[in-house]
Amino acid sequence: MYQKLKIIIKFILPQGIANRVENLFRKLYSLFYSGNKVYCTICQKHFSKFIVLENGDQLCPACGSLPRHRRLWLIINEENKINNDDVMLHFSPEKCITQKLKKLYEEKYHTTDYDTKTNTKFHFDITNIAAKEATYTYMICYHVLEHIENDMQAMKELYRILKPQGKIVIQTPFKEGAIYENAEVKTKQDRLKHFGQDDHVRIYSVDGLKKRLESVGFNVALKQYENEKNNFYGFKKQETIFICEK
Ligand SMILES: [Zn+2]
């Protein structure tokens, strides 16, 4: 129901207006979810339940966060200590998190998206980033690398622009075994079939991504989370997150 209404809003309205209407629509929608059984770490509100999407992910009725965003928010708060000269860079930022980080860090928080239609500070090409070496202290790169054909070059660039002792939080979808890549898979249709999304170019394995990140110089630590039993935060699926240090 929620997804259908959202599609209709996006279809009938121009993007800027649709985004504003979506926020209002979600506020109204969240009224039907009042209660105390679940909690969103980002908007810090309780609800009777989350909105369950077709793939089983649980969406916050108020801020629209997915489980991986709510977990990321906890990690940012755990890991991130932005001091005087520090600057943070967020690739393909999630709206619900961006709004909070902008308020918190103002000019010290930079956003970037390759898509020039998005409202980010920069539109960096991750394989050739227009930033000086050792610019950023903390970076977030969630669900980006699986879209990049030359991912090794992207990782080298991430390493280059990170300050020594700086950290980057990385996540992609994963599979068991080895990384799956296939040079013959080029069309949207084939990518959907082989990689699970029509703009993905591979499926990483945890071990495979770890080795690639280490090969460009990162010290990689894994955070692995089991599914939560009482579903208070809506963390129903297992999750693996990479914390990489220079
Ligand atoms: Zn929320």
C-alpha cells in the first residue's frame, strides 16, 4: 500500500514537489502507526510497527529510514568524532541521515552523488575524485561500490582522499563464496537477473571485498550483526559493515 501510494506521488508530481509531498504524506501515514513497540534510531520516535516493504525491509513511517540506515546512524554516533579541522564526506547520502548530519556538522559535512540531478554539495566521480589527498577524516560509502565498474580505482581514490587515521564506513549487498562478476552481463535486464539490480555490476562477498580494500592499503575491521529477536529497531536481517582505517 505504502509503496503503491509513493509510486503514484512520484509519477504525477515533479521531483522537487514530490519530495516535499512525500514528507507530508509520511507524517500523515505515521499517524496510523502510533504506539510503543518499535523505535527509530534516526527520528527517535516510537511506533506500533514499521511499514513492511515487499522485500521484507522495515521502513520508518516518519523519516523513511531503512534498517541499514538506522544501524548506520548508531555506528556514526559510536565511531565518529568530528573535531576542529575535520571534514566528513557522505557518498550517495540517505535523506533521513543527511538532514541530521547537516544540522550537527553544518559546513564540516559534505555530500556527493554522481547523479547531477541530486541536491548534493559535490558530484564526484568516485574513480577520479576532485579533492586533494587526505582531505576527509570520516567518510560514508554505503551501497555505492557495487555500481562501479572499476571498483579498484574507486577504492584507491577513497584511500587517497582519506586522512591518515581517518575512517570510512562501507557497505554493499553480499553473497556467500567469492565475488561474482561477469564481463558478458551488460544490459539492464541481465544485470537485474545476475546481480539483483539493473544498475549493479557485481555481487561482493564479505571476504572478497575485504581483500580488495586491504590491497589498496586500508586496515579493515568487520562489524557483523545477527538478526534482532524482539524487532524493536526493525533489524530483522543479518548485516555486515566494514570500518576501514588509513
Ligand atoms: Zn524514523
